[in-house]
Amino acid sequence: MSTINLMSDTVTKPTPDMLQAMFAAEVGDDVFGEDPTINALEAKMAKLFGKEAALFCPSGTMTNQIAIKVHTQPLDEVICDEYSHIYQYETGGYASNSGVGINLIRGTNGKVTADQVEAVIKPVQDWLPISKLVVLENTCNKGGGSYYTLEEIRPIRELCERRGLKLHLDGARLFNALVETDEPPRAVGELFDSVSICLSKGLGAPVGSVLIGDADFIRQARRVRKVMGGGMRQAGYLAAACIYALDHHVDRLKLDNDRARRLGEVLEKLDFVESVRPVRTNIVIFDLKPPFTADSFLAKLREKGILAVPFGPQTVRFVTHLDVTEAMIERTIEVLKHI
Ligand SMILES: *Cc1c(COP(=O)(O)O)cnc(C)c1O
């Protein structure tokens, strides 16, 4: 029996058709702007989001870190929810790469409101950091895959305009939200100064994230990418996988979301589960009742060929993705019911 890997949607491997698209890619030196496949991916993403330009990067950490650096100056601060990837999982890069502080909001499942943002914007004083950038995450990983609708983002956009703040979207899993809301990427692009999208998560590309914004922003972003060591040469082989993912793997994200929801429904009924965070997309986060700990529970799952990650001493995360089949979901449900 093959292993069922629910650790993350980053574990997907290229499909045979994706590999063919990669082998067939035309490539060039992208530091000179001469890789036609990367240029095509960047143009495709800019158009999709209604923006002027885009930049291909090796990771979503890099796209986020570049956005923070271009939007801020040292001694500024970034406002975000306490669950944000940029705060939790990017090794404190905002501080070392950009010399900025962070101003955390305790939101709801990783989501913040305009009122919460407005309450923490600092007045301008010589002795205070300057509130410069707001970062939203959609979907929110640590929030259990929660998502914002456009209606919820619009007041935050208006606030940022009124107070002179920039707004960046960490959209690592944005398409998992858009298949639920049926909103077009272009409408999302309109509300943000910059958008980061990961192609290497549920969309199934092996490597790659794209940063999207206006032409001047992306010009500066290219320089920052270079100094971070992210200027790649014939990386069109990777961009080809990303184009393939956009063309073939977006709509099927709905399947991943539905499967996660089913796992959540089963977990809620099990007596060793304390609670399940509302399952909105492809992430299921749940708390276990003692004597189970995350480690002892994960060890039991591993014996049955199911892998997942701890998300706290009593907390576990499952993520569904391209390489988790219907049969694997059914087997996982059977195993859970008999633990
Ligand atoms: C995965 C992820 C990123 C980027 O991660 P990389 O592994 O650096 O590509 C950024 N934000 C969120 C919310 C993520 O889940």
C-alpha cells in the first residue's frame, strides 16, 4: 500500500504530463530577462491579476520577503495577524532582510478586520515605528485554511488608502479560496499593491512562486531578488511546470477542499478529538484529547502508512492535495474510525 502523505500540499510531485511540459520548455538566461518560458509565466500571472508585471521566484518566502523589503524602509513596521506565515514561518526574515518590526493582531482563525487594523496603526512620532504595510494571508494556513471574501478585504483596502499604507497579499493558497468563492483573480489584484502566489503547493509544481504588482514595484523587486540570491538562469524548465499547473490544476482544487471537509466531518465525531477548526479549504487542524498527544497520535497513523504533522503539543494538521486520491481519503477515514 502506498503511503498517504497529508503533511503538506508542498509534497506533490510533477505528473507525467507536467514533466513533459517541463522537458519541452524553451529556456534562456532569466537574469538577462531572456527566458521565454519565465517571461510567459510572468505575463500570464500579471494579466490574470490585472497588474502590470510579475516576477518568478524560487519560493513563497522569497516573494513575501521581497514584497516587505520593497514596500518598507528600516524602522517601519508591518501589521499582520499573529498566525501569519511571514511572522511564524519565515525565520524572522522581516527583521533581518528589511530591518522592520512587526505589529501583531489577534484575529479570528488568522483573519483580521479593518477595525482591528485601524486600532493598531501607530500615530506618527519620532519615537514610534512607522506603520507602513499590512499583510493579509489568503487562505490562512495556521488559521485552518480560512479565507477572506472580497467583501471582507474591501474595507481593509479603503483603510490602507485613507491612511497611506501598502497592502500585500500572501496568497500562497489563494486559488483554494477562489474555487470556493468563484471570485476572479483580477478582482483580488485590484485590492492589493502586491500579490504572492505559490505554484508549488496544491497546484502541484515542484518549485516556484510568483510576485505580482505594478511595473515600478516589480523593477525594484527584481533587484531585491538578485541580492537575495534568487536570480536563476535557465529556470524556464520550472516555469513550464507552473504554467502547466495554472492551466490544468486550478479547478481540481475544489476536490481537495471537499475531501478536507469530509475528513473534518469524520474527525468531529471521534471521541479522541477535542475540536476541529472550521474546515474551509484544504487544511484540517484539530486538537486531541489526552492521553493522546500529537506525537503519539502521529506515530499510530504512521504505522498505518499515513503521514501528517504536529501543529502544537495536542494539535495535528492534515492537508489534502493533488497526490491524495479518493481511495486514500477513504482509507484515512477507515483508519481514523478504528484508532
Ligand atoms: C507555503 C507558504 C508560503 C511560502 O512558503 P515557501 O515554502 O517558502 O514556498 C507563504 N505563505 C504561506 C501562507 C504558505 O503556506
